Amino acid sequence: MGLFGSSENKKEAKSAKKLAKEEFMADAKLFTTAICDYLGGHPDIEQRTIGNIFINKKGLFFDASMSPKYFYIPIQNIIKSEFKNEEQISKDVTLTRLLAFGIFAFGLKKKRKEVQNYLVVTYDENGIENTIILESKNASALASAIIKARQLYAKENPQEQVLDHAADKSAAEDIPGQIKKLAELMEQGILTQEEFENKKADLLSRM
């Protein structure tokens, strides 16, 4: 999308974003939407920013709240979507390198009581595998919505191969391990019993 130096360019960019969003929303039921904190990974948005994420059967649309910037990832280009907590993110060297604010920012969050949840989306960008990271309290629901959209796309387009079916299978096989980690977080007092049960039910529904 480039830089928007003049007010005229900003106006044109906002208009382009509005049209792209309207096209994305047209004739497609919205699966879910949420406010999220974009942390990095997409070439069109270099800096951390707050925005709204929309997911339907067409794919994922991110609308930056305070700028004309946005990005759209078609559902057929999405390889996998994952729900991760702060501990899992901080231990993943590849993901921490993608974060616009850097790995040491996690140290600044220790005083916050609420658990930080992240949506990690891996997708194909012109033949190159790319990954974006967004922070949202609804990260688990967002990841589930993307999986649902991919399944629906595969059903409606049986002639096309949805990317990396093995990734979904691998994610499903890893669910017991994720539940074990959630149980450890509950024992440490990071998660409440209710939060643990809700997340456990969500993970089991994906198996």
C-alpha cells in the first residue's frame, strides 16, 4: 500500500480500504470479529497497531483503526491458525523475531494479572510462507473460526487442495499437550478453574 504523505493520498487510501472491506463482507456470513493488537509479520503493516479482525469463509481481514492500512488473507492461502499463550510465544524463537516490539517487551507485562492470548496465522504470500501475530482475548475463538472457514472452503471447493492438511492434523494431535500446559497454568494461579475448563472444552472440540 505504500506511504500516505499527503491528505489527498490518505483520503484515497481510506476509500480503497473501505471498498476492500465492503467487498470482503459482501455475500459472506461473518463468523467472528474482535478487537486485537497487531504485533507484526505482514509486509503491508510494519508497526504494532490496534485494529479489528474479521473472519468469514472468504478469509481474514484486518482493519487498522488509526490508519488507512489493512490486509486481507484469502482463506485458501491460510496454511494454519494457532491459539497460543504468552509462555508459548516467548519460548518460540521464530515467533519472537517477528514481533514488532521485540522479545524483551514480555518482561514489561509481568505486572499485568490478565493472561495474554495470541493468534498466530501462517499463510502463503506469493509462494512464500509468512506468519502474522495478533494479541486478543478472543484468540482461541478466532483460531477456531479460521479452521471452520478452511473446512467450509474445502467442502465447497473439493477440486482445490486447501493448504497443508497435515498442519491441522498435527495441531489436533498436539491438543493433549496443550491441555496439559493449561492445567499447569491453572496450578500456578495464572488461569482460573473456569478459564481452564472453557479452554479445555474449546481444544477438545477441535479433535
